[in-house]
Amino acid sequence: MKVIDQFLQEYSVPTVKIGDEVLIGKWKNKTAVIKGIKKDKNNQPVLVTDKGDVNLYHFRIKKLMPGKNVNESLKVYPVLKKQRTRIEEYEVCPHCHKEIGEKEYFAKDEDGDGSWYVYHRPCRDKGPIQHIIPKPIEQLLGA
């Protein structure tokens, strides 16, 4: 508490009068002349300048706020977190045990007799992962 008391004794609030120049803007590099002083909707001081209204403080002074307590007017609602889970089926390569993506299939007719084999592209030198048996036309047409 000694540090705070010492700071309050050394620090004095600067006085602002009509006609004084203040620096405004994001980087405080624009000069504006004070034309008047008013209060905003939260009872905080606002400087009326030749370049528009500027808040005197970037913070709010609690004792100047309207109402009994600022915290009573604010309602705090807890944020609920929900988790989505999707059940997805995917195929795993028997060689490398990685998930097989949509474009990682490779089919090849090795025998030339119409029997096709499916390969996992990164593991195609290790052997096929599936044998495709062609179905008769009667089964395809539903006859």
C-alpha cells in the first residue's frame, strides 16, 4: 500500500481546458482543439473537438457509471461445449496399416483373363489388397 500512496502523492490529474490541443487517432498523431466537454451515455467524460468527439479516457471510471453496480447489469452465461462424434468406416491397408484414401486405389489386370486386382498405391510393389471377381451379366442386370 505504501507504493500506491506514494504514487498518488506524486501523480496529479492533468487539467484540460477549452482551447487546449490534444493528440488523437490510433497513433496519437493528429492534433485537435478542444471545443467543449460533455458526458456520454455511461456518464464518462468526452472531449468535443474540431475533429469530432473523443473519449477522455480509454477506460471507464466505475464510480461515474450510472446505476448501483456495473456487475449487476451484466449477465454472464456459461459457454457450453459439446462434442460431435461421427462413426466413419474406412479401409486400412494390410501392408502399411494406414488409412486408404479415395484416390489411393490402383487396379490392374495382371493375367489378361479379365480378373482384376486392387492395389494400395504406396504399397503396390508389396502385392494386391483385393481381388475383383467379375460378375456375370445376369447378376448385373438383376435377371
